Amino acid sequence: MGDCHYLDGNEKAEKMFSMALELVKLLGIEPERMHLEWVSSAEGGRFAQIATDFTKQIRRLGPSRLKKAA
């Protein structure tokens, strides 16, 4: 870690993601609905693929159980 040119931004992001993931689990939401990936600004194609793959994953999961309960 620490490879972010914004100094420790990626380390802070990972910590916040971990805390958010625990909250999601506590709420009964599938943790697969969250994703963290390190992508450089020079990796536009990779970013697009990650976004496409994650969108497919969310669609496979279907509507959130939380939405159904509301």
C-alpha cells in the first residue's frame, strides 16, 4: 500500500471501505454489493471492464433484500 500519489489516500480508502463493509454486513446486505479496486488514471480500459463486471454482478444479485423490506 501507500502507492497512491495522493500520499496515503489509498490506505484511508481501504480503511473506510473495510468499515463500510462491516456496516453493510450488519445491515444484512450482501457484501458482494461492494467492491474496491485500485485503478490508475492511465487504465481507462481496465476501469471500464471492472465497472462492467461489477454491474453484471449486481444484476445477478437482483434487488437488495433491504429494498424488499421497505
